[in-house]
Amino acid sequence: MEKGYVHVYTGNGKGKTTASLGLSIRAYLAGKKVFFGQFVKGMEYSELNIEKYLKGFKIHQFGRDCFIYKDPTEEDIRVAREGLKVFEKVLKSGEYDLVVLDELNIALYYKLFTVEEAVNIIKERAPHVEVVITGRNAPKEILELADLVTEMKEVKHYYNDGVMARKGIEF
């Protein structure tokens, strides 16, 4: 049985979710089963259409809307905790070869659940399951758990010139 590693994509630069989607598609095309879950996100992102094209590639959101400019509500916390329970089952089952916890670090930053809860479910996963964790502000416990850490650093971004998010590129 292969050992599954833990990847972390963090930092203030664009591309964390995009990189995890690229890895997910690569894994899927190599015959691996993929579960891609998004914490915090509840908007209509283009990647949500992936199941129409890639049968057996599962994607699910565990967020309602973008609250990152205000405090999360009790409902935001409930939805995130529900997602954590789903991830726990998915990771333990071993049904999927690659599991992406997109924006887990943001959920942790906003204290939607504890770092200890997240670390425990990742540690208790089936041994072959590869895990990808994304989001800014990765806590030290997540960095210590990781086998691979990539920090996305913003050097320049057209958003600063007033370019709004574009469908198919940023969402």
C-alpha cells in the first residue's frame, strides 16, 4: 500500500485552490479517486461543474457565502462543522486516493472548529490517502503535520489595478 502524504498550499498569493485543482485533475486522470471539499466557500465557482465532466470526481462546498469581511454566523460555523464530519468519514473510509480540504486554513483562522480537531481527523485517515490543505494563514500545527508546504507569495496582482475577479480565471 502506498503512503499518502500531506500537502499544504498557503500564503497570500493567488493560486492555492488552482494548484489543488490541477493536482486533483492529474490524480483523477491517473485513475485515482478524488474528493474535493471547500470550506467557507458557498458561491458558484466554475470548478463546481467538474462532476459533469469527470464522473467519480466528487466536489462539495461546506460554506454559505463569503463572510471573510465580517464575522461568521452560527450557521457558518454549523455548515463548517458539518463539513468536518464529512471529511472525517471520507478520510477514514479510504474510498478516495486524494482528498482536498480547500480553505481549511481559513476555517481554522476564523475558529469554525479547532486546529486539534482538524489535525486529528487528518492523522486518523486511511494510510494511503493523499491530503491537500489550502488557505492563507496556515497554523503551525498544520505546517508541522505537512510533508510538503508551498507558500504562494503575491509579487504582483492585477486586482490592485482594479481588475475584478473573472469567471473561469479567479472563480
